[in-house]
Amino acid sequence: MPSRMMKTKTARKIRQARKGKARKRKEQNKGTTPKFAIHID
């Protein structure tokens, strides 16, 4: 059985990995074009 410290470490690692996944998926599907118009002079 893992120690409480290892459980905490593992849970923290998983939370860190999950952070921002929704944003990354959204950007991947929509594309990461700039929000402003591109000026060609």
C-alpha cells in the first residue's frame, strides 16, 4: 500500500497534467491565429 505522501504526490502530478487540457484542445481545434487583424502594408 502506498504511503500518504506518495498518494498526495501522485494526485498532485495528475492535477498538474490535467490543468489547461480544455484550453489546449480548444486551441488545437480552432487554431491559434492572432485575435487582431493582420496589416499588410
